[in-house]
Amino acid sequence: MIIFFKKFFGNKVKTQKSIWDRDFSLKFLEIAKKEAGWETLEANLEPVLKELAKSYSEDSKKNKAETALMRFYEFYDRLVSRYAEVRRIEWEMYYLDQLREKRTMKEIQSDFVNKTESFHQQIYASVSALIKLLSHVAPENFIKRMPSARATNFLSFVEKEIPTCKEDVKKIQQSLDYRADYIDHTNQKKLHNWYTYSNVDGKSYIIYYRESGQGDFLDLSHIAKIPMKSPFRAKEFFVPPHHSETLSTLKSLMVSIFKSIR
């Protein structure tokens, strides 16, 4: 990543201590970095930056573009670290009986919910950083049409500009809705309870629900499908999009956008 910065902006780029110095297992760090698709993103962003470098006429514009690029990488890098965290807790939850240093399921469940919420908050931050980056590196005609005030408006714009991204936009919007309604602005929804569920494929989910007075569980076979059927009798329930699918979708969406503005 640092080489990529210097290729376009010279050696003055300063970096903070790598987030990979944190005390995570190498296994989950490697998984996260691989699934984040850094090389794919850089390969599709590089032509945009090359063309932009030719047209720089003012140092102020160059500096703003440089800052926006660094911020985008910082936020996406942070998203990858959040992903590594939630993947590790997900693994602990599924293989609890095989762990040497056991924690209680209650501790792991709470940790999983916290890490999942942090991940989806960082999805929102990464989309915001992407909007900022595009406002400095995209062609003028794209920038003039692109809404930048709200992430939801930006996603609607992308869906119209790149119709093939319709499903990707829908999935990222689900993540943004989860952040807004169940994490950052909980006053918009009535108070919900939650429980976690690990599927046979090792994936874990959070289900937010309001009980109807009958708490008996029904069929769990639809847990991985969104929209899913309620696994119990509930007045209202919500399942956030899975973190691995959300990260993969965001990567796919960004690649499509970078290709469209070349």
C-alpha cells in the first residue's frame, strides 16, 4: 500500500503504525487481507490515478486528492481489521468446546455482537471515504452528477449509473440500514432483544427481535437466507447481513465504480 501511495504522490507520505501490529492471530489476519482484495482494488484504481496525475494543474487539488486517497486506504484498512476481529470471534463461538482457554458463551456472544456492530459502522465509514475520494479523482462530469451529502443517495446514484451493481447496492444498503437503526440511532426502533446463532457452515448471525409472548423456537433452516423466516414467534425481527458477504460485496462494488470512471 505504501509503495502504491509513493508511486503517485512521492516520498512525503507519512504512515501510522500498522494496524497489523495488533494482537490478532495471523490466521485471521491473512484471511481478512486476502478477502479484502487489496491488489484487485489497486489494479482498478491505478488507471484512474495515472490519468488524474497528468491533469493536475494546481498543488491544492493534488494535495486534496492525496489526502482523500490516504483517508480511503486508512478507513478500508481499518475495515479489514474489524473483519479479522469478527471472524476470530465467530470461530471461537463455533468451536467453543475445542478451545484450551475457554470463555463463557455469554462473553463470546457479547463480543461477537460488539465486533459485528463495529464492522458495520466501519462499512459506513468506508463508503463515506469512497465518496470523498471520488469527489477528487473521478471525471468532472461524474462528480457533478454524484450526490455526496448522504451515503444512501450516493448508492442510489451508483445503481442508476451502473445497473449491474443493483444487487451489490442493495446489500450495502442493508448494512447501512443496520448501522442506522440498530447501532447508532436506536431511538428509531423499539427496543429489541437479540440472540446469536451459528449455522452448520460455521457462520454466525445475530437476530434482533421483539417477543410476542411466545418464545418457543420454530424452524432454524432459513437462518442464512435474507429475507429469512422467523425462527420463533416474534412481533418483529431483523438479521444483519453477514460480515463476509458484506465485505465481498463492498469490494465488488468499488471495483465496478473504479472501472466505470476510467
